[in-house]
Amino acid sequence: MFSLKQTIVVLILLFMSTMVQAQIKQGYKAPEVALPAANGDTIRLSSLKGKVVLLDFWASWCGPCRISNKGLVKLYPKYKDKGFEILAVSLDEDVDDWQKAVKKDKVSWLQVIDKGGWESGTVNQWRIVAIPTSYLINKDGVLVAMDLEGKNLEKALNELLGD
Amino acid sequence: MTLQVLMMQAQFSKANLQATGLTCALCSNAINKALKQLPFVESVKADIKNSSFSIVFRPGVEVKPDAIKDAVEGAGFFVGGLQVTGSFNSLNTGPDGIIKIGTSWFRFLKVSNQVLNGEVTFTLQDKAFLTAKAFKKISSTVKIPSLSTGKAEADQVKSGVKKGERIYHVTI
């Protein structure tokens, strides 16, 4: 039937297709995020289970991210008490730059830092290739959408938070 | 012998790179990744103040501006500006303002017979290292064919450069 060589090739191909499937995709469970906040406390994505979470990758030096912050500053208070939370992951390497941007943009949601920038573990695990990138995660910790903004984000939040 | 040693030691230590494109260049990992794969690049950081990349070079490895350009273009962007900084020890730019650093030739625009000492920053003026607008401006005031072609002309050979060799154009 199959030679040993062929079997190995098939096994490698199977393994590779499994790897490709292990992507950050809609309908999949969100991988854990466990990163430090400014005060050093670790914040875990899993601790937000039961809430609709926007996981937002950004950095102080990313212009479009700062513009996106403006939109979120308006949206956040409207949904916060209905069970919505934002967990922002900064790719900044400099804690001061990060904190300055947080203050300047007047953001009040959860902020953590993944100090390795593009090489950091979380950024790689989530396969972030450009920022801003955001994921919307439902109450069960399942990824439901990516890069929603403005009206589209509000529409999704209304659906996910409605009973 | 001493001069040769000094020439060899003249090396770029860092650079500031502005990249342009349809999307935010700093916000993409593509350029960052491509630059870090260059043998002479030690580290790359986003510099928010100048919306540019701060690059630190590896000591002892020759810096090739064309390789930086290729990396940026390979990542889907363009170089909008490149400033390279090096330390120099009494390096005379000569009457033609042409010097050799490593294996690359550099021609100073509007500067001749100057002695470079200490930390000096060169701004690349070649077509591939400027925005179209900035290149138009410089090429309207500096009329030398090699600025567009990047290749040395016959009238530059007395400085040691061979006709057709790669020559970068810089200002300080």
C-alpha cells in the first residue's frame, strides 16, 4: 500500500493543516491573554467571561489607533454598564509613552502592555500583523468579529448584549 | 595604512527612516520584520515624534542603503526619507565631495573639501530615498545625471569611483 515515506509525508501534511487551522478565527474560542496593567497586576481575558469584550491591539505610535480611541471613548460609556468591556493591549516598548497616550486619549477601559512589541508572545499568538486590530468576543469567550468600528460595532454590541 | 584603517572604521551606526504608502507604515509589522532580517540591522523602533523608524546598525557589518530600500519596498511601502548617522575621524570629502564608506560611494551635494569629524548625519537624496515631491525639488537645483541613475558618471572617476558604479548622493 503506502510506503513509509508516503505515510510520513501524509502525516506531515495533516500536521500542517492542523497548524493552519489553529488560527484566530471567527467561531473559535479566544486564546487566553494574561498581561500586566500599569500597576503591575495581571489582567486575564478569561476573567472577563460573561461580558462582551473588545480586545484591541494598539500602540501610542500608531496614528490610526489613536483615532480609533476617539471613537471608542464615545462608545464605551454607552455600553459599559450593559456588560461590555474593552481590553486594550499596547505594543509599546516604553511604559511612559503608553501611559502618556492613555492619559491624553482619556481612555478609561482596561489597559495592558505586551512590551516586546511585534515580537511579543501575545502579538504572535494572535498573529497580529498590523494595528489597530480588534476582536469582538462574546459572553462565552468565542470570537465573533474582527475590526468592527463605529456603527458596525454598535450594531454587533446591541445584538450580543440584548437578551 | 592608517588612512585605510580609518576608512574601514567609518561606519554608520544608526538611521532614521520615513516610509510612505497607502496605509500607516509604522502600524504594520511588514517593514519592521523586513528590516530586522537585514544582516546589518540590530534593532528597529517606532519613533512616534517623527513618525519614522529608528534603526540601530550592527557594528562591523556594512550598511547598504539599497538593501533598506529593497526591504521597505518588499514590504509594500516606499522610502520617503533616510538619514544615516556615522562617526568619522577626519575624513576629507575631497574636491569632488566623493568618499567611499565600506564598498559604497557617497557623493556630497553642495559640499566639497570638508573634513568630517565626530558624529555626522547624511540625508540620502537619491530618487528611491525621497518622496517624489522632494526629489523633484532637489533635482531641479542639482543637475547631475547620477542623481537619477545612481550610477557614477565618467567625470567622477578621478575620485576613484568607476564609471557605472553605484553612487549615493547625500547632504549633511
